[in-house]
Amino acid sequence: MRFICFVTALLFGMNLSFTTNVATADETEEGFKTIFNGNNLDGWVGNVEGYAVKDGEIVCRKKPSGKIYTAKEYADFIFRFEFKLPPGGNNGIGIRMPASGAPHLDGMEIQILDDDHPKHEHLVEWQYHGSIYGLVPAKRGHLKPAGEWNTEEITADGSHIKITLNGAVIVDADLSKIEKPLDGKVHPGINNKKGHIGLLGHGDEVEFRNMRVKEL
């Protein structure tokens, strides 16, 4: 008993992080697989020098940042992850994106943004957090304050894209019904059947962890 108490005290004194970056037992049974091992960027390609792995998290560097993406391509999937924004922080999740080109046009970009920050006061509706950039605006009011961890789930099933933030559905869209993009630009990526999942840095120290995918 004394030994157990000693070990417990030692562990708490070391202030260890117990973030595992593995799918839960239930998720594993459902078919989820981890795409970030918590130790390095194995399985990720692109501008890897723009990101660091620290305390079981992927941290976007201030400069340079750019994009990294999974070496593997995904077609239909459920992608679950956690993220934390600094004040005013900006990043993005690329889905069905090619290895080159503009992710928000040649693929799709899901906004990761502290949109309540004063520097973002002039955003248009399709730029707020969770929006499919240039295409579908997200419902607001479910993003936690900067500095707190958020949970998000992105489901891509054919032309159906569903995004859930902290338990609330903020996007539920059928891409096949989009006749004209909201930003007035051409978005060939809307028709992609598969592509990479990416992190799209904009020079802010946004943090990510517990990233796992289930292919549908």
C-alpha cells in the first residue's frame, strides 16, 4: 500500500500527460484507427518542418507552417480529433485534398478558427469555424474559448458532409445540391471521390491530438 501511494505521488509530482492518442476500445471495435501516434509525424507528409510534436500533440509552428497531410488517401470516412486554438488562431482541416494545389479549391477546407476574436470581426458567413470554406456556412455558438480543448467530428459520406463540434451538429450538407459556391470561385474539389486529410497552417500555434479515422 505504501508503495502504491509512493508511485502515485511520484507520478503526480512529475506532472505527466496521459494523452494516449489511441482510439478507445469501443472505437477500435467500430473500426476507428489512429492516424497520429503522439510521438512523431510518421504517416504524414508535406511541410513537416512547419509542425512539431510536443506532449502528445501536433503543434503548428508560427513560421513556417503550411500544410501537412496523411500519406494515405481517404474516400468516405469519419474523422475525429481534438484541437486547441490560441487567441485569434487560424488553421484548417483539408479533406479529399490532392497532394498539390489549393486545398480549399482542389479539395475542401473545414475552417479551424477562433472566430470570436476582434481581428476576425469582418468575416463572411462561410469563413466562421467549422464552415466548408467558400461553400457551406457553419452554425455558430458551439466553439469553446481560446485555450480550451474542443472535440470535432467530420463525416464525409459521398456528397454528404456532416460536422459535429463539441456534440452539436454545425454543418449537415449535401454537396451535390450546391449550384453556386458562396465565394464565387470554382471548386473542382467538391467532386473529389477521395483524397488526403490535412492540417492547413496559417502561422498560428494551433494544437491537435487524438486524431482517428474510420473508413466507411
